[in-house]
Amino acid sequence: MKKITAVIGSPNDKKSNTCTMVRDFIDTVKQYYSDIESEVISLGINKVEPCRGCWNCFKTGECVYKNDLLPEIRDKILNCDFLILGTPVYEQTVTGQTKILFDRLMMWIHLIGLMGKPTITAVTSAGDGIKSCQEYLDLIVQFMGCILVGQLEGIGLQPGYFPERQKYVEKYKYLAKKTASILSEKKEAKPSKMNEHAFEHMKQHLLCQTKKSGENNFTEYSFYEHEYWEEKGWLTMTYQEALQAEKSLHP
């Protein structure tokens, strides 16, 4: 059975229009492919503490702070077959809860930690800011390695008031069918130029983290990152080669 995990960065839960839109979408996906289990995680009730800026994750690959729900949410994201990341628009961009999540998972950008994971982004607003918010959300997930399958967008006038709910159910049936096809392995998620750019950018960033005293002498904040890339063999691979290698490891 395949698993869809949705993480919604709304301070609300039951009144979150983003949660409502995403739950409706998942229900539609199940109409086309029923062998699915799903979970919607609201950051409004599943608290994640802000990043402390200690950089321990760069040294060891692990966040030093383990007294909140991030480890559980992180594992659910890693282990799902399909990811949905959503947020309402706050001041033309993502919510604080969403940004905190990204800050705590920033190492995934350096490690391309979600390489090849099919993902949909979801944004709701009372009117303004959808484009700027969506662009930021799409950029971050692709730098983490996600393959962007599509986008959900909706207008809700206030928390708990989503007047055109059924319109969005109908509007995104095509995307639900596409999602079902990917989960049933009838179709593959296709990476973008941004996926390739992110991989090459982070590879070059890593190779530039050398000390002047030696070509392979990495700073203390780059040891883990370098070992990770070297172990995977990515330092000598193109993005497409790395993606195929990951697929062979996780068929």
C-alpha cells in the first residue's frame, strides 16, 4: 500500500482552508487509486521549535534538538511515497510554521535529501500573494530534491470559510488522476530543470568548501556533507545519473 503524507504549515487545523483543500484532493486521488493510506499533519497542532542556528546538522547530519515533533514528522516525510506540502499565504509568503519547518530541515537542501520524491505544493489565500508564496514553496521543495508534480491553489475568505470548495475538487481532478497514476506506477514523475540546477549548484557549493591548505581538506561544517555525497558517488555523477542510482536503491 502506498502512502501520501501531507504537511500543512497552517496555525489552524480544522479551520484551515489549506488542510480542507488538501484533504479533498487526497479523497479524489483515492477515487482513482484506492490502494493508498494518507495522513495530513497540521503544524498548528504538531509543534516544531525554531532552528537554534547551532549548525550541528552540518557537522553530524542530525538536529541536536529532539524534544519536539520534528523527528517524527521528518521520518514520515522520508518514508512516504508521495508528499504534499501546503501553507496559507501570510504577508505574501509562507507562514512562520512553514518557514520553521524548512529551517529545521535545511540540511536536506545540502544533501538533496528528498531526491526523486514526487510532490505537490498547496497554497490558499484570501486573495493576494498566491504566486509569490507558491514560487518560494516550489523552489525550496525542488532544492530538497522533490520532483514537482503539480500545484493546488485556492481562495478562502477567512479561516473555516472556503466557499468554492467543490469548485477546487473539480478543478484538480486532472491532477488527482496524475497523482494516482504515479502512485500506481503507471506513470513516472518527471524532474525539472530546477532539479538538475539544484543538484549541480549544491555539488559545486560543496566542492568549494575546501580549505586553502589542501584540496580534500573540508571545514568542520562540511565533513558530514562531503562524506554523504562521496558515499553515494554523486560527486562524479550528473543529476540524471544520481536520480537513477537512487531509484535502483529504492525501487
